Amino acid sequence: MPHATYNYYRYTRNDGTFCALKLGSSAAGATGTGFAAASASDPPAPYGFRPRVVYVLHPASQRKRAVPVATPAAFAALTAGGQSINMPELADIDGEDWEVIGGRGERAPVVHLIH
């Protein structure tokens, strides 16, 4: 059985800065999520950072997944209602269509200052 391949991809944070996220090939290859290859100058995501995601449902199997979304604009388009994405699977080059059923915005780490 083939294994997922992981690589670094560019993520645009809500404040407009970039960071590199390590993702599997199926999540990064999903249509409409806006991922591109990371630049060598993109820093890693800060500790405790949670990227924005869309929740998707496979209509035939009723399987659910959370898929990261690279840009605020792509997130807004996908969560506008009635959207779907095509996500490649390991054994299926054509991919499968998944319905977008919701989303969660990014969560930046909370900085605690101790005086």
C-alpha cells in the first residue's frame, strides 16, 4: 500500500505574513485550497498555531475530514455555501469530490507574559 507523501507548503496567515506548513499530498492537492510550494524564506508556523480549515464530507461514504486552507480568500470562497472540493487519494489519481460542510478560522498562539 502506498504511503502519503508530505512536503512544506506556503500558508498565508490572516495578518498577511507567510509561514510553511507540512501537509500530506492529498490535503495540499485539494482544489480551491490555494496551496503553493513554500519558499526557503518562509519560517515555520509558530508553536501552538492552528491553521484555518474547512470541514468536508464524502457523500458516498459519509467520511468527514478537516482540510487546511492556505489563504483567507480561498477560505471565504469555500465557506460561502454549497461548495465542494476534489481531493486526490493515494490509489486514485482522479480524486474524489467532497462537500464543504463548514470551517474553522485560524488560531494564533496566545502569548503569556510573566512579569
